[in-house]
Amino acid sequence: MKQVIEFEKYAIFQTGGKQYQALEGRTVAIEKIEGEEGKAIQFNDVLLRKTAGHIEVGKPFLPSPITASIVKQTKGPKLTIFRFRRREKVRVKRGHRQQLTVIRIESI
């Protein structure tokens, strides 16, 4: 039997064309944004917020932002891209590491 974990306070926000779940005090790795470590940032594209049983849904966004601070700038795991066409001697091997920014959610 699966155990369901419920959080009292969380939010869903959007940045870099992707959506992320925000929990206060937790860290999230998102697509690279400019800034130094320790810098405070705000995310204005908040889609959903749950606080103490009350759920707010934005149409399309909520008016109050989420605040966070940058923990570090890093790279993701290495991905190998291999293109191959049989019987045509086409073999291309390339690698890629996505630039990431790790942020800590301060307040929802």
C-alpha cells in the first residue's frame, strides 16, 4: 500500500518554460538564471498556492510572488547523444550538461 504524503503549505510556480513545486525551506534545481550565490529572487508566475487547507488557483497567475535565494550555480548530469544510421557509416557522439541554478525557497 502506498503512503500518501501531504504538505500543509506549498505552491506551484513557473520559470524557464517549466513548472516546479515549492516547499518552504527546501531546495529546487531549476534552469539557469543569472545571479550570485546568496542573492534573493522573486518568482511572479505562481500558478497555485495551498496554505492551511485553503487552495488558491491563479487565472493565469496569482498576485503575490514566491521569494527564494540562490544556493549555487551548477551543471546537471552528463547526457550522451548518439546519432546512428545503419548501413550509412553515420555515427555522431556528443555530450551535454545542462546549466542549473539551485535555489532555496524562503517564503510562499
